[in-house]
Amino acid sequence: MTLIYRNMKNIKIIAAVTLMVMTGFGASAQLTGTQIIDKTYNRATGDDQNAMLTMTLTNNSGQTRVRKIQQFSKDMGDVEKSIMFFESPADVKNTSFMNWSYDDDTADDQWIYLPALKKVKRISSDSKSDYFMGSDFTYDDLGDRKVSADNHTLLREETINEKVCYVVESTSKDEDYMYSKTITWIDKATFIGVQKEFYDEDEELLKILTINKVEEIAGFYVITNSEMKNIQKNHSTTMILNEVKVNSGISASMFSERMMMRGM
């Protein structure tokens, strides 16, 4: 999940879903955009994490839909795996989603299980721009975008939400990528992401990801409240994490197609 996380690798989903954390350079060091993004990508996140996710979708009329999801992630060295199980409401119950992100340049593998079809479906590269379960996050947002996939430029320093931030613009090396660019605000004091803007193929502002709350849990920074707002559609998705556990010893067997179909 790159901010979306590793964005929040947050959104990663999302946690995972994309957190911007990095460790120390001296205050006088001049960082490049690539150095900043590289350090955020390689932050310490613990060996595994699980939590209860409340996802709230709000449409342009102010109507809301609330979804409860159990999510798990585990770093296995050369691959990081995450899985989500929808618990409610009834129309999405027992739906599950799994993402495998690799340390090398291999593209993420993603699968979704829809109970009505009783079948696990692999998400194709052509479907990565589709929106996930009616939310404002695409399947690509939920994956792990590699630092090397983009060119990163440090634009300036700017204060936002009372935090002095680096402002980094990232443009894809792939001309066909769904976003023409993203701009990320990163707190200089903590190197935690504060905000990220996504621009469409016409270079118009499409979405804004805002990090509302970060908590330190078991010595690691975890995004526990974030919002993705689609400016063009006036639709938003809020993600709140509760009951967060880090390094609880999640089994590697959790991350399989069999578990997707079996559920929690």
C-alpha cells in the first residue's frame, strides 16, 4: 500500500495502503527526491502486522457505507504478503483479497475471492487501474510501487498541518501509467507522510490521500487513520485501524488461495 504504503505499506493496504518513515540523515544533509522516497520504502515495519480495519465509503450525497475487514501482513524476506477478509456487511461478507509484493522488480501478484463465484480470480495488469470494492483506492494503490518505477524530484519545502515537509514529485517511467504524477508531503522531523496528491492522465488533480493519525505501536510507526478523497467525483474512503498487533507471529500459511476461500 506505497505512501500507500509503502504509502501506507499501508495502503502498505492500504497499513498498507501507503506510511512514510525514514531514519536519520544529519540536519545539514541535502537529500534528493529519490533518496527520500528510497528511505521511506525501506523503513522498518516489523515482521508481521494484523488489525481490524473499518472502511467507510462516502458518496457525493453524503451517504455512507461501512465495511469491517480483518487484515494481515507478513514480511518473508524477499516477498511481503498481505491478505484481507471482509466480515460485513452481508453483501461483501467472506470476500477476500491478497497481495504479494516482491523485493526485486517483479510486479505484484494480486488475487480476489468473490463468494458468489466460489472462485479465486487473479487481478490482471490491465485491471490494476480498477477501483477496489467501490473504494477510492485502485488495485495498483494497494500494491507495492517500486522506487525505481518513477523519477523523483524534490520540489521544495513547505509547511502543511503545522509540519515542515519535503515536497516530492514522482513521475512514472511508463508513459501508459494511470497517474501522470504524484506529489507527496513528508514531515522533515519524522519522515512520516502527511499528504499525497494523485494526478490523472490529463495532469488534472484526481485524488488526495491524507494521513490523519499515526501511532507508535511496539516501536513501529503505524498509520491508523487515513482518507482518500476523489476530488473529481466528490467521493471518499476513510480507513481506520483498531486492535493493531505487530510481531505477533502470523503463520506463513495464512497467505494462500485456500485461506482466501476458507476465510476467518
